[in-house]
Amino acid sequence: MAKPEYSLNHGATYEEVLRVVMPALQQWTENPSIATGLLASLAKARKGDVSIRLLDFMKSRDIVVNIFHYNAAVSACEQAEHWQHALSMLSLMPGAGVDPDVITFSSAMSACEKNNNWGGALQLMSTMFEVAVVPNVVSCSTVVSACEKGGLWEHGNCLLTVMSAMRISPNVVTYSAAINACEKQHRWEQALVSIGMMPYVQACPNEISFGTTLSACGKGHQWQRGLWLLSKISKHGIMPSAMSYGCAMRAFASSDQWQHGLHFLTSTRDTDIFPADSQYNAAIGACGDVGKWVSAFCLLESMHVAGSGLRPSQIT
């Protein structure tokens, strides 16, 4: 059968699946792995609904359905963001004599995470422990990300502790999601704890994790800690961006410490870290974000006397 996936469009009915697959039914019966390739193609094409009908067809024709078929089908539902279908398929697997594995659970979790269904992701994690399926860094990171989207910073950080107890090393994605959850809930202390733990598990902080922690410090009016954190960025081989400077300057502005912000800008102006005009734009923008128009005006005036030929632009 020549590339039957091209004939199976979104919304294909059971009859249409039957028409496409029937000519090669004998081959499928003798070699079920052929179906795995088709299901994988459907997953890449995000045709979760077609994958479900294909599995139904296989079972109705007594074609052996294995874990690879189910994983490909659940992945198709995940790619299509059909979390209900993914959970439904997962629940039917034991009845079909197929036990879900960590890949199955991870795909279903991802489907929930993409649709902001943090409750479903947490329930799946609980189910994994009940059926003795050991989670991995992918499944754990997905649940932490789901918690972040749901504003559940405590759940996300609790999961980091569970990972440590299970000797599963969180990666930069896991920590970034946990830090982002803390930032959204103004938990700057925990954000600093999380980013401080990263080097101990060989998870090197990146621009996102640094920037989010800086933002958390800004929301907490922790300009000293924000300044300290910004000084650490270059030590990790990361070039600060507008996001980093904007977050740091927001911490200065929200604490009425624009003078310290100006001093920091002056001290870095002659380096290659970041263009001077962009630094000032970030700083003035940060003042505007927190309603500190006097600080913004003072920074604007300082550009004229900076001694480096700086001139306000339209962005400024």
C-alpha cells in the first residue's frame, strides 16, 4: 500500500479508513508494525481523530494492537491538542491488554499541559505512581509546566523535591517552568532558591531562567538581589539582553532606586555587553511600566550628560 496516510484526511470516517486500509489487510494482519508507521505519520500530521478510528478498525479486524500503536495514537492526539481523546485512549489500554508506559503518560500529560489542564496532568502523575510506571525528566517537566500555567507554584516546586528523591535530575526546562510559576505569584524567594539549585544538578541557567528570576525580584522590589543576579549572568557565559536589563531596571524603578540603576548603566556603558542606547531604553521603559514617570524623566535627562554622544530615539 503506497503511503495510505495521504488519503486519510482530518475527520476521516470509519468507512473511509476501511476503504484505504482494506487492500492491505492481509499485510497488516501478518505484520502489525506496518500500522505503526502509518500511525506515526498521522501523529506528525496532527490527525488525532483519524488515529483513533484507525485503532478502532484494527481491533475490529482482530489485528494485534501493541504499545507502539497506542503510543503513536496518543502522540497524534497530543500533537492535535485533543487532551480528551488522549485521556480516553489511555483509559482503554488496560482493557485491551496493553499497559501504558512512560511514553504514553508523557504524551497524555503534554496534551493536558498544552490545553492548560493542570488537573489532568497532575492526575496522570498520580496514576503513574499507582500503576508503578516510573516518571522521567520529560514527564516531570511537563507536569511542572502545567502547574506553571495554572499558577500552582507550590505544586511545581514540590515536584522538584520529588524528582530529587527519585534521583531524576531536573533540566533547565523543568527549573525554568518552576521559576516562571514563582514569578507569576510574586514568590521571588523561591525563584532565587530554584535558580541557585540549578548548578548543583548540572542544569545551567539560561537567559529565560535568569530573566524570569530578575522579573520576580522586580515584582518583589528586590533591586539589590536583581543587581546581584544580573552580575552573575556574564559569569555563566550568557550575554544579557533587553529582557534581562528591563527586568533589572524594573526592580530599581519599583523601589525608587533609579539612581542605582543609572549607576549600573554607567558602569556597563563602555562594555560590549549591551548597546548603551538600548540599556537606557530598557531602563526608561521599566520606569514607565511601574508608573515611575519622574525616574523615567531623570534617566532621559541623564542621556544628554552621559558624555558618550547618546541621544534619545523615537523608542526612548
